[in-house]
Amino acid sequence: MNYGGIGVVIGHEITHGFDDQGSQYDKVGNLRNWWDTTILENFQKRAQCIVDQYGGFVVPEIGIHVDGENTLGENIADNGGLKQSFRAYRKWVDSVGKEELPLPGMNLSHNQLFFINFAQGYRNATKLTRVFGNVPM
């Protein structure tokens, strides 16, 4: 569950270093293109898929589409953090050679618990945003 909670948050923040904005800075923080043309073109192509996907989402309370271009950095970080944290969890399981014992009274797999804790974290962040404004996640 820790991987699905704090692991996702840590992965999210690290991924910002490689999103549409963070990727524009080199290893010492200088604004410059350090990616070769092929990598940059591949990144832009994949980023457009995320723009298109999120641009298709509608905020139900106001009936307006999400601006996938405007939210691109957060969307990349959300997806990257989740994906890398889950990979890290599965790598840890492989390194110890078995799953942990199931939680007593819970008929859920550890993979399911990972995603439940992830969802609870984002649900709580959404609630805080409604009360306090933008909350980093």
C-alpha cells in the first residue's frame, strides 16, 4: 500500500523532471535542448496522445472539457508516477521471491491494495483542492 500511496507521489515528482517543462532543462538546470531530434520527436508524439486523451475528459460539474495541453505536465507526472511506483513494487516482490501474506479479513490481492491506496490518495487530494485550492499531488 505504501507503493500505491507515497511511492506514487515520489514517482510523480521525479517524473516532473522529464515532463513537457522539466525536460527542457539540462542536468545543471540550464534551459537548453539536451535531447537528440529522434528522442524529442518521439516524446512529442507520445505527449500528444496524452493531450488528446485528457482533452476528451469532461469535468461533469461544469460540463467543460479538460485542457489537455494546459494540464500536460501534471498528466505526464501522474501517469509516470503511477507506472514507475507499480513497477518498483513488482520488482520488490520479485526480489523477495513471493508476495507478502494477505491482510487478515481482506479478500484483496496486493496489486488491488496498491491501486486502492493510490485511488484514496487522489480522492483525498481532490477533496482538499475543493476546500483549499490547488494542492500539490
